[in-house]
Amino acid sequence: MIPLTVRSHYSLMWGTASIRDLCRTARQLGYERLALTDTDNLYGMWPFLDACRQEGLTPIIGAEVTDPHRRCRAICLVADNAGYAGLCRLLTQRHMDHAFDLAVCLPAHAKGLIVLTSDAGLLERWHRAGVCVAAAMPRSPLAPIHPLRQKARALNIPLTATPGSFFLTPSDHCLHRLLRAIALNTTLERLPAEQTAPANAWLADPQVYAERFAACPEALAHTESLAECITFNGPQFGLVMPPWQDREGESASAVLRRAAYDGARQRYGHGLPEPVVDRLEHELRIIDQMHFSAYFLIVRDIVRRSPRTCGRGSGAASLVAYSLGITNVCPVKHNLYFGRFLNPGRKDPPDIDVDFAWDERDAVLHSVLDQFGEQAAMVSSHILFQPRMAVRETAKVFGLTDAEIGRITERLPWFWRVQDGDGNFLADLKNRPETRALDFIHPWPEILRLAQQVIGTPRYLSAHPGGVVITPGPIQAYAPVQRSVKGVPIIQWEKDAAETAGLVKIDLLGNRSLAVIRDAIANVHANGVHFDETHWEPEEDLPTQESLAQGRTMGCFYIESPATRLLQQKSGVGDFEHLVIHSSIIRPAANEFIQEYIRRLQGGAWDPIHPLLADVLDETYGIMVYQEDVSRAAMALAGFDDAEADGLRKVMSKKDRAHRLQDYRRRFTEGARRKGVTDAQIEAVWAMMMSFSGYSFCKPHSASYARVSFQAAYLKVHFPAAFMAAVISNQGGFYSTFAYVSEARRLGVTITPPDVRHSQVRWTADQKNIRVGLMAVKGLATDTAQRIIDQRPNGLFGTPDDFFNRVRPDAAEARALIQCGALDGMAPALSRAQLLWALAQWQAKRPPVRDALPLFSDVQPLAPPELPHDDPRERLRREFRVLGFLCDRHPMVLFRDDAQRAGAIPAAALGRQVGRRIRFAGWLITGKVVHTKRGDPMEFLTFEDDTGIVETTFFPEAYDRFCHLLDRGLPYLLGGKVEQNWGAATLTVSMVRPL
Amino acid sequence: MDRHIIHINVADFAVAVERRLDHRLHNRPVVIAPEGAARATVYDMSEEAYQAGIRKGMALRGAMRLCRDLAILPPQPARYEQAMHALLHQALPYSPLIEPGEQDGHLFVDVTGTSRLFGPPVDVAWRLRRQARKELALDPIWALAANKLVAKVASRLVKPQGEYIVAAGDEKDFLAPLPVELIPGIEAPDLARLRELNLNRVHQVTTLDTAHLAVVFNNRATFIQKVLRGQDNAPVCPIGQQPPRVVLDHTFGTDTHSPDAMTAIIYALVEKAGHSLRSQGRVTRRISITADYSDGRRSIRQIGIEPPTANDWVLFPLARRVLNLAVTRRTRVRHLRLICDRLVFPPAQLPLFEAERKTFFHQQALVAAVDGIRERFGWQAVGTCAR
């Protein structure tokens, strides 16, 4: 018996078993061959092939294809390569064609497929159409007089036993029901029986199936013989590159050579230096050898579609890419190593990542998809149930309200992953200090128990953030294609599977900071200042370097987080080379190495761990900083070859690395011992390598980003108003608008409140002022904001009524505009209360009166009545509610008296209090939870007052006591000791009180 | 003629009733809440608990966090009803016009024109309070004014203890300096709009002319002006003047979304409603169900009944239909209310067809038998099995 109808959890919201569990169970049950037939997809094909290899099973690839409009379905098993392409086309049609009719469409793609159906009509129809079809008896044998058996007998079609499975064990049925209830948006009690699989649809052992079908032994025999004719065990594509065709018929490598030399001359001038020529030749040779010429040319064509891009990733090490304008950092000058990107030993396809301004990216992407049509699609992302989503959805099935669910899920730490706990969700949760204030009353224990099992189950497919695959022929010959929710074609595999398949992808990603730089420069131009970008060398600018060395980088791309700002302060250097190191060394697990790095940077003595490593890590003070340092160290110290070293580097960034790393560790230890390295040294190097786990950058990537960081920092130093306006307008930075507004104020910029007569939708700036954009007004719809702008050319808004008449905002929008003061300038004589009254009058007049025409057409509108004056505090409170910040002052100013009474010192004075216990009153702007080595959570929080920013540390004990008190956007009184580390003062908190 | 309305208000009524029975509860924070239920909310609380930040409707666990030495007592509706009844009973001799609140310790007594019988209204009020203290061990606040509205504001003003007399004609001056949220009739949306216009005190609103106010409040402006000037002609409605109906409630200790649990409860409620209707000798022409969800949303559905009936066997399938109409979301339900209204006396017309008539008599006989048993041996003596 061979199970031919097996579904994994990739049969979305029906199946429950992961591929790995499925294969393991199948082997334990004694199967040797196993089919995977997920519903309408091949999502899990590559993981399945991999798992089968590991478990020693022979895989059978297939899918269950359903008809979206009729109640019919077919199991399609791939017998050979033609069948695979046919199945991909059939599945693509199933997803892309709205009028898909399975009965009609299947025969066209059925070559090389074995089709199983339990519908007597389809059986005959497809048999007559020449399809290799078999009659399938699901669950139990059918009666001999059943139409299907009669038809099969009449047509002499084999009868097969295909008991379908949706889960692995009988007890998983409740999990299956939970998934169905989530999918159907209902509760377990109301789940209709026809919308669930039968309770016996688990993967039973062969004996059970044999007993079930004992009445029909010929079906079992047919099943065996059918499976025997299947020889296909996975497609073999090799490397699939995008196609490139020259109009004159010139070869891609020749075109690339010419383009690279042309570009290099533009970058370096006409007399190309010798190292550049050598390097170009070397790279071109390898590119040609590995057939990557077309790929480079295609990426070049894509990059040309936008004036401002940032090529990143390991591709930035290529001089050819630099010459073609794909990347912007000179790999010769900055000593970037090409071999990591492309080398003849590399088997997996490398890819080039390019950033575009976030608001231009979609247009570029669509133009690429349009240009290549059927040959291009995006890579998909399989969205799995994460803990928070699992808890939320399960709780909804139990009928809990959003508020009840929110109370629990809000307290789940954002970085929380299943592997953090010891396997018992509830116990794990109860032990966390964040959830101390919560009660896990009935039915929460049940919810958490079920939710735990749902985690990791795929929920739906979405498009990968930027991965595009372009193939020489129609892409549906390689993988089934479907449409994402946004309407983009996506292949059914996520990026790792696409890589395994050999599909080379191009990553086109959105980057806010490119838009920030673009807008900041536009602001500068708008103020009449000439700014020439072509000869812009921000890296050489001394004031910029100075400000980087002091960590004044809030708002600057990639280096604005509190951790990086502190690192900048401590290091005291702001040149390009060090910035490249810094943007790479900041990693969660590298804290002690950062300390050691700063010590060495500040002149501390050091020796390489081993003389063999001296050359490798010289440039980074003997500390591993970049991703490639891992492979280089492994090669130097343990004699790994290129592929092995690269494998080690890649394993580090995988999610399931723990198991695979053990093997590498053994090989590393053995190799290093052979070279005479002591065990202590091996241990030290391995520990340093492990600090890269899960998160690391290669040097070319860091260098590309450092370049953008430098551009941002330059603009911030020289045009603070223009820059901060661009930062806030593009949103999505590390901090809230509130924090950026404070930063702008600290830079000496005045914040001018929003005004319907002057504000643009975005924030605008002149030399020393930032005008708040209408986008900051909470609740103001984009098109209303646009109407305000559009109405301006028709004359200045004279009165509130004139404004309301022309813009016609809805009540909430008008109220928000009034409360944030955007109408103050138009009617200076009126208080905000009177403006609100005027709004009410306008609203009352607006709808046509029921009694038709007014009796007296010249009814004068009433003048606003005398209303009590606006209370200043209340006015600010409303302003804050609408904008999220105050224009004319920092809100901490309002708490100054309270703070002084409590003995608090201002932020600016913190540096003079090192070693003392002080009190400080501040506004919480951002924070980050980390874990100590012992696994206790602690938190770094950033507070500010009107004088400056204070970085604070909540050690586990303090975190434990206060974490449930702390909320963003509120003032607190803190007490603690001021500590200094390499010149950066921070506050170690021992007391917190809301102010 | 000037009216004289006394408003008697036992502050924190449920707590006051409990304190009467247990002296240890005096001078300490007390809340009334169904403890033991998975998620209880505060039903009532003492002044001390109020000062600690506890409010009605707050989750009990939250309340316990706010106040460490909280005494928590389960709600005893029967006890409050009894106390309310006693309070009412005391006032009955003084006026035929007495309007009690719903088990909340509020009582309006219209003593207009009774001074020749009982002395001046102030004396009556004093006497009522004295009696309540002496005989019921309750210490009500009282206020005397020319209408219900002002009397109520006055008693709100002196809460939790004291008395207040507003002389006829002084209503406007009395209300003028008060914050608007004290005035009954000013609802939350009104309050929000008034606050927006910086109108926080009564006099700030009353000085505006109605035309200006009407711009913001439309038709409601006149009402608001009237209320804020202390004008209220509403009569004191004596008990028993509402149309008769049968209302039954059930609050789930733990919210539920199980259709079976809800059907079971509805069945029990229908039985009780049927019994109550039959003992009144009436039949109902409409049945409605109100479902309150955990998140506070409420859904009300109703269907008419033709011919009207008081028979459990007829009512139940109808009630189940209404329940299915009322409970449609997947959120859990906290509270169900069954209302039978449009009560009439049983029609004389019997079912026309033989088959129907047979069922009708069967059902009637069955219900009568069950009623008979219950009357003799108690409600629990006989029950219906789940099918």
C-alpha cells in the first residue's frame, strides 16, 4: 500500500502536518514511497523532496486540483518531466483563470500525469480524452454496483485505493477543526460538518489500510502497480538565468564587457588605473565563465529606471556592478572581496539586491513584470502562524473579544518565538514578567494549548518583499504561478525553495532613506540653494564626520538606533571605514565583542587569537565583524575549502541552524587541531563566529549602506530643516514623529504649526523652519488634504465658512483641523471653541432643508457667540491628541514644576553627574528588550526631555519590577545611577514612577 | 401651585443594605460583584472604594488591584428588592405619588398639597429619613425641590450624606454654578460637545441664546436649555403604571458561545415566563430576546406570536428562533434577556382543526400538570429533559 492522497499543512487551513513530521511519520509507519498531494499547490514540494531524502523515502510529486466553481476534483500525480510541466501549467491556470473548468482544462495538460478521480462522469470523459486516469476509492471500498466501479469495469480502468489524509494521528482531528473554524470565521460548535474532513482522515499504517480495503484486494494491487510506473522524483533545472537579447545579436558577454569599460571610464576617468583594469578583467572572466553576463545586464537595465538606487548585498563587491551603476561604492578603494559574490566553486545562485526609494519601487517592479510578461513573477512568502497570530485566531474561535485577546497578545514580547520557550506555552508565559499582571483563566489554558500547535502552520501566501524571478521561457513551466492579494503574479515557492530549484532572483526592495535623501535635496533646491550631486563626496566632509563621531545621527539611515548612536559616541570616530565596521558589528549577540572592539579602537593592546588569523582580521582589530570573516577564518584556521566555508556562513543565517552547526563545529575543531591550534583558541574563535548567528552582513553590503548613511548625515549637518522635514514626511523611521520633532527642535529648527492656507501634504522646510504637513493631522483623509491644496489657487481661504464650503471636510476631519490649530491663522479673532461652533453652523446649513426653500432667502448666518476662552492646557492636550506632538514646546516643559519638585535634573546635565544617583523626568520615546546571557529579559529605553536624550538601562531586576508600568508616549520620573562607558553617559534605572 | 418633590437616595444602596447586616463592613472599601465567575464586573461599591478609583462596571480583578483590603460581596438582588420594598412601604402613607427606582435606593415622593395632613414637606422628608435610620438602619440623603430634576441634582450634590432644600424659584440660581455633568439628561455626547465649546458650567450654557445653541444641538437645544434652567414638568409616576410585561434575565458566570448552553438557558427562561404569564392569567403576543456580547455590543430580535399564548411548548420553539436571530456573531455572550410583552387575556377562540386542537389540549394539559406539581412540591420537583 502506498498512500497516494496525502496532504500536509500546505493544503492551507485543511491539513495540519508539517512536511518534516509527515515524512518522519510515514517512515515510522513503514512506508517506502509517499505522495504529497496538497490542494491546488506545490508549495511544499522542495521541503518534501528534501525531507524524503533525509528519511530515505521515494517521493511522488502531485497535487489535488479542485474546480473553484463546481464540486469536482482530481488527484494529479507526476509520472515524468512532461507531467511536471503539465501540472505546473494546470495549477497556474487553476489560479489565474477565473473561468477555470477542471473537466475541460485537465486533458490539455495531462501528458505525463496520472489522474485519480472518484467521479464516474469525469472518469469516462477523461479516459476518452486520452488521459491516463484511474478510479479512486477514498476512505473505504465502494459497493460493486457503485457507478464508479461499474464505469471502471466497463472501460477497463484500474480501480485504486486512495484513502486521503489531512492529519497524522486521530488526536489531530481537533487541530484540523480549529483550522477550519479559523478559516471559516466561526466557532467550533457552529462548524458545519461538510466543511471538515472526516475524523478518520489521518495517515494510518499500511496494515489498517489493508484491512479497510480487504474487501477489494485488486484496488490495493492496482495502487501498487500505479505507483510503480512513476519515475519522476523532482525537477532538475540547473541554474535558471534571466534571458538577455541584444538587438544587434551581439553576445551578452561582449555587451557586458563594453558596458563595464564604458562605465568604469565614467567612474574613474579615461586613464583607467591598472588595479581597476586587472580587477575588471578578472571579474568579467568569472562572470562569463558562470554565464552571469545576461544577469548583470538585466539588473543594469532595471536600475536605470530610477535615478536613485542603492545596490547592496554581496553584489556590491563587484567592480563590474559598480561600473554599470548598479552599486555606488568603489570595491577597489574599499577593498571589497569579489570571491564571496561569485566564484567558480559556488553552486547556489548568488543574487543582486537593489534598493529603490520606497515610493518608486512599485512602479519599477511593475515595469519589470510588464516587460517580461509570462517570463517573470515574484517569489512568494509563505506566511505562517506566528505565536501572536496563533493565539489571536484561536481565541477568536473561542468567542473572545478583541479587548480580551489584546490584553494577552499585547504583552507578548515582540521578538517572542516558539523556540524561546521550553515547549509549554502557558507555563512559559506565566513565567514572564511582562504577563505578571494577567490572569490566564478559563478558557485561556485551552486556547494556548491549541495555539501552540498551530504555530508554524502556513496561513496564506503573499509576495516576497522584492524578489523577482525571470526565466528564459514561460515561468509556469518551472513553477505554478498564482496571483498575490495585490494582484502581482507570484510563484508558489518561497525564496529558499526557489534557490533550491536554481531560479536566480533579483531583489528589488523599497528603502525609505533614498526617498528621504531625494526629498531633502528637493527641499534644499526649493529654498533656492544650489546643490550639485554629481561631485558630492559626503564621506570627505569634516563637519559630517564630526557629527557622526558624536552619535548625532537620529534620522540618518541605518545608524539612528540608540545602540548605534551610543557606539558612535563611544568610538569617537566618524570616518567612512569605521562607519562600515560599525554598521556591521551592531548585532544582538555581539555585545562583548563591541566592548572589546571599542577598547582596541581607543588604543588598547591586542594580539590576534591565533597568528593564522592575523591577516584575516587585521582591518577590524582582530575581531570578526563581517559575515565573510566567518568563512575566511574557517579557511585560514581549520583548512575549510571554499564551498565548505561558504556553507558554514550560510548555515548561520538559517532558522534551523542548531542541528546542522554541530557537524560544522566538529569539522572545525578537527581541522583547527590539525593546524596546531589549542582548544582554548578554538573555543574563542568558535564563540566569536556564533555571535553572527541569525544576523550578519557582509562588508560590501555594509559599505553600500554606509554610503547612504553618510549622505543622510551630510544633509542633516548642513540642511537640518530640509532633512528633518524629509525624514518625517517619509515616515517609517526608527522613531516616532514626536521624537523627530524634538530632534529638529534641538537642532535649532522652529516647528511652524499646520495651517490650511500654507501647509503642504508633506512637511516642508525653509532655512530654519519646518512647516508641519497636513499628513500629520490624525484622521484627515489623503484626498481631503489634497482638496485643501487644490483649492488654494482659487483664492485664499477667507473665512471658516469659505474653507468648509470649498473643501467640504467631514465632521471629524474639520474638528481635527480646528483642534490642531490649522484654522487659527485664517480667523485670528475666533477662539477654537468658536471655530467649532462655526463648523456646527456650517454643517447644520449644509444638508438641504426638508421644507424646501427658506422663506427668507437672505437669512444671515449667525455670528459666533461669546464662548469661554480656551483653557491653555486643554488646548495643548487636544493639539497633542490630533498631531501626536506639540509644535511650540516639548511636552516635558509642562511637567517642569513636578519634575523640579521631585528633584529631577535636565537631560543636558546628565554628563556632569557621572557616578551619582540622580532623578530625571523624561518622555519615553523608544525601547528595546534584550536577553542577558542567563536568559533574563532586560530593556534599553530611550527617554527625552526638552534639553536632550537620555539612554537608560533596565537590568533584569528593574525590568521585572517596572516593565508593566511603561508605555510609549508618556512622561515618567526615573531614579538611578549615571554610568559612563567610553565617554557615553547612560542612566541605570532603579526607580520608575509615572509623572 | 408649587410642587414639592422629595428625592430619597440611599447612597451605594447595595453596599448600604449589606452593611446593615454586617457591621464589620463599615468604614472600609466594599464592592458588590459576583466573585467566582471567570470575569466578574463591579456592580456597586462603597464610597471608600470609589475614592480608591473603583467604578461601576469595572473588572473585579482590576478593582482588586486598585484596592488591597477590598471586601467583595456577591450581589443579592432579593435582599435589595426587599430593602427597596421596605423603603417604599415607609413612604406610602405620605403620598399616593411615589416613584421608586429599580432596586437602587432611589425614591421620588410627591408631597404637593399634603402639608395640612402631614406638616410641611421638609418635616416629611426629615421624618422619612429618621424612620429609615431607625427602622431600616439605612441613612438616606434627601433633597426637596419643586421638581424631580432639581431634587435629583440636589441629592447628587450632597452625596454621600446630607440633605438639600431648593426653594421654589431658586432652581436657576441653584444650578448656575454647577458643572454640567451633574445634570441628569445631559448625555455623554452632549457633554463632549459642550466641553469642545469650553462650556463646563451650567451658567455658561444658559447665558447663550437658544438660536446659538440650536446650531450645535438642533432640536435638543430647547431641551438642554430647559434642563439646565431646572425646568422639569415630569410627573412622579406611581408604581404599576407601566404596561405589563414579563422580563427575565440570565447572566452567564463565564461568557459562553455554546449554542447548547444558550438554548438551555432560554428554555429555563421560557418556562419561568410561561409560568408567570399563566399565574397572571394572560398570554403574550410578542417574544423578544436581547443578547449582550462580551464586548458590550447588544443585539435585540423579536417575533410576534399569533395566536397569543402562554404555553411553554409553543413559546419555546419561537424563543429558539429568536435566539438564532439574535446571536449571530462569534463573540461570546454574557447576558440574555427574554421579554414577553403585548400581554392580553387569553382568546376564547380554540383552534379550528381537529389535529391542532388535539395538540393544543395535550400541551395545555401537560403544562397544567407540571404547574400543579410545582405548586405542590416546589419548582425543582419536576423538570424537562434535554432531548
